[in-house]
Amino acid sequence: MILTIVVLIVTLFFIFRVKSYKHNEPIKAIPNSASVIIKVNKINGLKDLVTNDIDFKEELLQSNILSPFFEDLSYVDSIFSNESGLNNLGNQSLYISLHGIGKNNIEALYLTEAKNRQFENVFIDHIKKQYSFSERPYNTIPIFTLKKGETSLPFYLMVYKGIIAGSWSHLLVEGAIRQIQSEHKISDLDGFKEISKTSGRSSQVNIFINFSALKNVLKKFVSDSYKKDIALIDKQSDWGELDLDIKSNALLLNGFFSKNMDGVLSHLFSNNQPQSSSVEEFLPANTKAFCAFNLKDGVDFKTRINKYLNHNGLDQEYYGKLINFKKRTGVDFENLFFQNIKGELALAYTDLDELNKKQNGLLICPVNSQSETKKAYLNALKEAYNDDIEPVSIYQVDEDFSYSIYKGLPDDILKQLLSPLLAHVPQEYFVIFDNNIVFANSLAQLKSFIYSNILNKTLQNKKIYNQFRENFASRENLFVFCELGYLKVITDDLFQPFFKDLSDQQQESLDHFYAIGAQFSGTGDMVYSTVYMNYLPQRESEPHTVWQSLLDTTAFIKPVLVTNHYTQEREVLIQDANHNLYLLGNNGRVLWKKPLSGKILSEIHQIDYYRNNKFQFLFNTAEQIFILDRNGNNVTNFPVKLPSKATNSISMVDYDKDGKFRIFVACENNKVYLYDKAGNRVTGWQFKKSEGRVSLPVQHFRSNDNDYIVFSDEVKSYILNRKGNERIEIKTSFKKNPTSIFYLEGKDTSNEYLITSSVGGGLVKIALKDGSVSEKAIIEADGEYGFSAFKYPTQNEFHYIITLPHEVKLFNHQMKLIFEREFDDEIQLLSDVYQFSASNIKIGIVGKQNNQIFLLNTDGEDYKGFPLQGKDRFSIGFLKSSSSRFNLIVAGMNNYLYNYQVN
């Protein structure tokens, strides 16, 4: 009996000692003054992710906002370390509430739960051993003060009814005690209960935003002149909830905001439908930040703004200015604006290095009808200014395109109209462009906008932006975007207290992130939002070009500079990987695009087919020979279909310089064909067949009044006369390097010979007087290599360029090495030679993997400004006769054709 009583007493003791708490949710201890509540669903999960898994850990630790938070988190983690009896804490939730205290202070309260009284006792024993420890009562509840060392700040902690709460502010810990003892919990608020239902249970972190208190936290980071505006943020919503997922290279938040009909956003988005956006089709690719509203139509926009103004008693002042404007000018600007727009408008800022922020903004509004909008605005201008209105500027893109730019309406009336939506409204000038009306405070900004669109250099065609945009839905009512590196420039006047102490290292950390975007869409009475920020430190910087013109796909041949026979200026021919041939003006605008049946194999020869000083373009694909006029139309009898697929590029030969040119082409049937100017096969050409495949173009040399037709296959080389008969028998066979063409040395002398290279690295010379062959090793080559030669105009000796997969060598005519240049990445074996003057010759090299092009001096050093971004062989020349600097045209990234300026 006694033993039974003892067992019962011990059992009751342990039941009492390990008693589990019910309804001990830490959120019940969070004071109602909380601006933000962060719920970390697993303490260890967040800690492990932040410290081990994410790519941008160092950048977070360098943040002047987040680094103190992570230091605090580390301290709190040390308090809740996995000592005996606490090893299940890592799977528990941690709540962090942020509170504005005093003028500009932000303090955090950290809360978790104690499952039972045994846990509480073990926890208190643990902190007594680890810290300098004291306690005092508050409302009968003990508050512990912890310190580690004499200089450390005190950390305050309370353990009560299964809740552990700690902070560096004793006021917050006292507030937590009062909150536990109060009947009015934050979790019982209708707004919080409504929004908490939307939180994702599987997310790593849930963030709750109390808009009524949010201004108390934000004011620390906001300039004094904006504090009044920030105070209005509590009208945009009551509560918001965002689920945070931390990825290795990005942060993603999704969630809902409850409505507050005092705010303009609730009026715009509540019970609305998200829409597809079109403004990104027109926003320039160098847009660094923009916000775009997107409603059903302009009438819906007007109606919702009216309801917002009426609800808040703001309509009298707002409409008073519009009514006075109408009385003075006769212009009902509200109807003019909203009846013409489709329902979209976007405020955008482009590259702020070029224009100051005040002049940089663009307001872009897609319209229902380009012609009707222009007519309506010009009539309004005439009424407002009591005069016929002429453009303040005409932007002449080229001889075919020009755009009239007009001054905006007076009295800042556009700014007044959009004041409920935008703090900054550019309005001094406007232009009608492709079903958009576009406003700006700078003529240069409008011209830059037009030019970007003509070249198709817009956000919609920017690869890095499209990859970023894939993380959002395709429809929205509002989208806000900003490149992180430009955040300081764009928002410095608003968040000046935050940015003023930003170190160079912290700015560099911001630059490692590409952008942040926020999307808002109406869904019933709530607004759904997605916020995304991605880490992209290795992204390529934008090249500094004169222009970039978008093709359908990547360029596929070396660009060709051709002459416009009307203007005598240069234009650019290029083919893309879809076999489209483009002619671009010297401003980068695509003049025409012509689909072809295959890849162009040859150079594009500019010819005067009709001998009337008007030029055409001659080239071949594998199946046809083409001659096109400058409008992209076929010349009579062309294209000519080849009897067998071509294996090389055509060659054009005008033996007597009389315009009666001939065209050579080799085909898969091992025959070399000769065509006349009209596209007919020349009957006097008697060459039968080559022994192998001819892959390089047939070459023509003239020396000592003799014509030499020269080409090679895998087996032998051929030197023929005009009729295709052997002119010279090559005495010694050799295996020609398949990448080498021939060069003529000693022209019109008795000691003339052809130069080429052989497999293995030999320099081969064929004497034209007797066909004798000499060969001397120039390098030792186990595999493929490139060979080319050039002469300085002031000298008569060849220099030889050898290109290997990772190296370029230059030899003089005595085969003495002038330089050798090594490359980390593999390079193309085909080099190009550019002659800028009699003594100024450069060598063009293309990297295979790193998208870099090199222009080398004849000492092997990079020419000033190189390497540049580029993907293939490039052309250099003057695009405009008035230019003092050369243009370099090259295939660029993301299907663009680049035009660089070279000094």
C-alpha cells in the first residue's frame, strides 16, 4: 500500500513537471504595435539555408539593414542552442516582430514556445550557466537580464505560460507580458485572422504586415520631406501576408493584401481582373526602373479614380483645377486622356548615366487609335495655346521615317490628372508613336525612346529581363521593376537616410543582384502580390555601342558593308540562322528582310550589273546563285539553280575589267562550273572534274599577262587557264592545309610563285615558271590550324599569320617570329586582316566560348578598347562619310547586331 502511494506521488510529480501547455502560441504575446511579424517555421531550417545553401550569403551579411538582423539572429540562436533538453527547439517556429520605438529606432522581439514546464526549467538552467544572469519582476512575471562579458549589451528574456520572448529592448519584453495578460490579442483582430488564412503552411517563412503601424518602421529609412507621404501607407491595406521562399539564387514572396478603401490601390484593384501588359513591347531595353498600371480600359481607370477621390473627400480640390483648366482653355483634359488610352500607363526611367533623373522619366500610354489620339491632342493644343501648333522638333530617323514631337499642355495639367497615382509625371513634350502617346521632359529622351523601338531594342527582346519576368504571372494590374544596382539613384531622395551610409562594398553587393519586381493583381476583395529578387553576379555588362539592332535570331555570316548608290553612305548586309537576309541602314534600322532557302556560303559581292552606277548583291547558297537589287528583289534570270549542291563560295572574275564578269562555283559532283553574267553556263569552260571536294573558293590571279585559275581539293591543287585546261603542272604533290587559300608573290616578275600552307605546318611555294614546289616548316602542327598572309603597302614581303586553338603567331617573310599571343579560351582558326593606313594593320581574332572579339596590333598586344563583346567575325569601315571614326559591325548577344565605334 505504501509502495503504491509512493509510485502515485512520483507519477503525479512527473506529470506535473512535464505538463504540456495548450494554446501557447507565441503570436499571442506580440504587442499590437508590431509593424511586421516574421514567422520562421523551422528555426534550424532557416539557419542552415542562410548559412550554407544560398549563393548570396555574403551579400546579405554585408547589407546595412540585414547584417544587424543576422547578428541578432545568431545571438538568439546561441541562447536557444541544442543543449540537453533543448534539441527539439530547431524544429519549432520562431516569431520575430519589428516595432518602431521612439523617433527612429527599430527593435525586434523574438518569440518561440516552451512545450512544457520541464522544457522551461531546463532552458532557464541552461541560460544561467551560459550568461551573466539577473532577474526582476514585471507584473509578477520575472524578466531575466542576460549578458556575456562586461561590454555586451543586455538581452532581456521572459518565460511565461509556455512562451519564451526576448529582445534588446526591455520595453518589448514588458509589452509581451502585458499582451499575454490582456484579452486583446493581435491574433484575434479581424484583419489579421482574415489574412492569416491565406498564409502558406509549407513555406519557409511567413511575413505579416500591419499597415497601420508600418510607417513607424519605415520612417527610419525615409527622408524628412517624404515622411508625410509615408504616413499615408496605412491607407493602402489593413494587413498583408507574404510567404517567403529562399532559393539558392533568389528570394520569392507570394501573398495577399486585404483591402482598405481609403487607399487608391484598393480602389484600383479590388474586384478587378488582371490584364495582359503591352508596355514592355515599347519600353527601351535600357529601362532601369518602371511601374506599369494595367486596367480594363481608360473608362475603368477614370471611374475607379473618381470613386477613390469621392470616398476620401479629395474630389473638390482635384476637380477644381481640372475645371478651371477647362474654363480657361476649353479643353476637358480628363476625358481627352482617359477616353484615348487603352487602360495602361507606365512611368519608366532609362539609363540614368545619360540624363538627370528629372529629365529621365518616360510616361508611356498605349492608345485605342493612333490617328484619333493625335487629332484630339493637336486640337487640344490649338485650343490651349490659341494658335496653330507646330512640332517643337522633328526627329528624322532616316530618309523614310520622321516623327513630330510637340510641347505638352500647360499648367501641369497631366501631373494634376495623375497625381493620385504618380508623384513624378513627365509632361513637357509628347510624341505619338505606334499606338502610344509618350510624354517626357526631354527631347533627347523621346528621341532615344523612338530609336530604341526602331531597332527593336526593347525590354520584351531583352533575354535577361525575360528570364526575370518568367517568375511572374502573365497578367496583372500593377507591375513595379527596378534593377538593384540603380535602386540608390532612383530612390535616393526618398530613402536618403538609408543610402547615405551605403559603403562601396555594400553598393557592389547590390550590383550582384539583377533586379527586384513586384506584381499586384485584383482577386475579389484582396490583392494578390508576387515579389521576386534574383542574384546574378556574373551577368554580362551591356556593351557600349553606337546602336544594337535586333534580328530574328543570331547572325550567321560575317557582316558586309555595302554602298547605298543613292546616298553614297554605307549600309550593312547580314544573314541570320533562319537564313533571313537583312539590309540595315547606317542607323541600324532594318530596311528589308528576305528569307532565303539556305545559308549564304560566299562573300556578298557588290556589283554594277547594269553598268549604270547602281549596285546589286551577288552571292550563293548551296543550291542557288543570287543577284539581288538594293530593295531585295531578284535580278532577271536569278536565282540560278545549281546542278548539284555547292561545296564552296562563288568567285567573281572580271578578266578584262569590262563588266562581263564570270562566276565560278564547285559542287558536290566534283565539277567546277563557270557561269556568265546572265546566269548561263559558259560553254568554253572545259574543266572536267576534280579528284576530291573543293571547299575553298576558286581564285584568279593575273601576272605577266597570264590568267591563273587556282583551287584545291583534298588530293591535289589545280592551276588552270581561262578555258579550264592545265596551265602549269605542279611537279611535287603536297597535302594542302584545308583552311589555306593561295597568295601571289612576285607579280609580273620572272620569279613569281603561289604561296599556301600544308598539313603539318609547312610553308609551300609553287613557282609559276616551271611548277616546282618548295616546302619549309613554319610550325609543327598536329591538327588543324589557320594560315593567312598580308603585305604592308610600303613593303613587298609577306607576313604570315598562324592561328592555333589557343594561340596566334606572326612571322615575317623570313619566317622569323614577330610575336606569339596565347589565349585562355579557344579561338576561331580563321583570322581577318584590317588595313587602316599604309603602316597601320590590325589582326581580328574571335573567341569561341567567351563571346569576345580581339583586334591585335602587329606586336600582338590588344588594340585600345579591346576585347569587345561579339560572337563571330566582324567588319570594320566607315558607315557615314562624315564620320572620323571607324565602325565595327559584329554579331552580338541575344540576336542583336552590334555597331561599335573604333578610334
